[in-house]
Amino acid sequence: MHRTLVAVHLLLLTSLFACSPPPQAPSEAAFYVYRLDPPSIIQISKAGTPLREIPISDPAGCNLDNLFPPPHGTSIAMEWNCSFGQTVVVLDTETGKFKQAVTDSDSHFLAWAPDGQSLYLKVNTIAHPQVLHLHLNGSREPLPITELTYDLAPDWDGTGFIYSFSRGMGFGSEMDIAGSDGSNVKSLKIDPQFYLSFARWSPDGKQVAYIKTPDSQTPFTVGELWVMSADGSIARKLADADSGHGFAPAWSPNGSRLAFVARDNPQDAAADQSSSALVSNIHLVNVQSGIETPLTKFKLTNVGMPVWSLDGNQLAITLVMNDKMNVVLVDATSGAARQVLAESTCCALWIRK
């Protein structure tokens, strides 16, 4: 019955994405945001004006969760939360065409491969969870890693990946490293008190940043930003960080700094239980010295995961204020911010060929 419902909803999803604009190649460093009403992906010029619009029909019973750019290439992964589960759709920004990643089950985005020609998904989460390596040409390879995997990050050259998994609440989590086909598994970390999540490789592939979230029943709490060597050694805490909301740390393009979401009201018990009570800003930390600096100083707002521009001069974040969501661009040195569009937007990203 579940598979039948999934198939029906996924056919509906495909039909709703039928409309696409004329082909148009993006620039070498194209900047996009998602506009909520009417739903569209908008390409923004360097001057801040709309260049191109790709209209989207929201599938019935679905809400956009996030957009995920590849390290290289012109495709964007879109994850939707639907009544039948999560599903991933891939948008080719050159042609404006949408393609459903998996049509025979639900699917959850884990990561892009470094070449931008394939991605990692967790699929069939209710009946038989599995991690797939899915190529844009349609071929797929199931990976022989545990179905308990919830996080995965390919290394910088595509020879392997780090993945995290948990055996359940109260057991903490583990972090392993494996070859690109899921073989030659080696343990990196075992932590019985924390969930290890959002591993992100440094641009030179020598270090990995990650978030430690306390293994507790508190849904939104204060976690920790850590960095370690690529082999799991020399791990050290860099800063306290917001956790529970799904915000990963972001390396600057030159690898010297990490941007992350920091909670401004860590003592507020209401913010431990409700994301609407969260007050947060973006902080930067120098990876070598450990010096932490607030970048933004918004009042009574919460911010989403930061995304660096390709030149490292600015960051894009989603800002929620007075129940309205907007993408703002922040100067990486001064912290000066400007709103991208007057309409409600989210989920900013840069892509390059």
C-alpha cells in the first residue's frame, strides 16, 4: 500500500514540474534564490537584479525543504517534504528541466559527488532503508553501508566519503570513512553522548569540520563546532554552535575560516523546545587560531545556514524576522547586509560549471 501511494504521488510530482523556461546557460558563477510566491527559482545578477526565472508548481502536499548546489556543474538538487515522505528532484539550470531522482520510493538528499555528475541519497526509509549513489544519467549503485546512516560527505577528490550513523537515542553516534564504493570501512569516531553530524571537508581535503549535538530528548539545543584531521586525529572544539535545526558549518573558499549559526539565547528554555523562539546570528571562526567573531548582529531574528560566494567576499543567509523569510547577502569583512529581493525568498546558492 505504501509503495502504491508513493508511486501515485511521485507521478503527480513529475507532472507538476512539466513547465520549464527556454534553455539558457548560467554564468560561470551564477547566484540563485528560491522565491516563495509565486514559487520560482530566480537567478540574480551581480547588481542584484533578477536575470532569469524558472517557475515551479508546488506539488500537492509538499513543501520545499532546501536547495543543494553541486561543487561543479549546472544541476541543483531540490528536496521536498511531502505527505508521503521526502523526495529529491534535480533541476538542470541550463535547460530548465526537472527530473525526479528516484521514482520508486521516497528519497532524502545526502550529498553531491565532487564532480557534480552524481549524488548520494537515502531511499525507501520506511520499508527497507538504503544509501544509493545515483548518477545523473540514471544509473545507480547501492552502497554496502549501514541503513542507519543519516549523514554523508564525499572527500574533495571523490576517492571516498565520511558517513555518520546512530543505533538510536541513548547510543550516541559513530563516524566512519569508506572508499567511494562503500568498501574499506574504517572507524573515525565513536561518541556515546553526541550525534556527530554535518561533516564538511576543508577545500584542501586535509581537515573535516562537523557539529556535535547532545544525544538527548531536547529537540533544539546548543551543540559544538569541531574540526579534525582527515584521518580523525587531532580533533578540537572551535566554538559553541546552534544544533538541532540542521545547519552545517561552511568553509570559506580559502579554508581559513568557518561560518556557522550561533545561538544568541542559549539560556532560553523556550528555544530548546521551539525553533520560533530561537535568536541566532552568523559567526566566523579562524580555524588556525580559534578566534571567534560575530559577523551579523541581527536583533530578535534567526538565521539559516550560511553559504559562501565563490570568491569568499560575501555570504548568503536566509533571515527570518517577524514571520517573514528573506535571503540577505552579508559582506564577509564588515558584516554589512542587504536584502536580495523584496519578495519572500530562501535557500540561496552559487553554482559554477
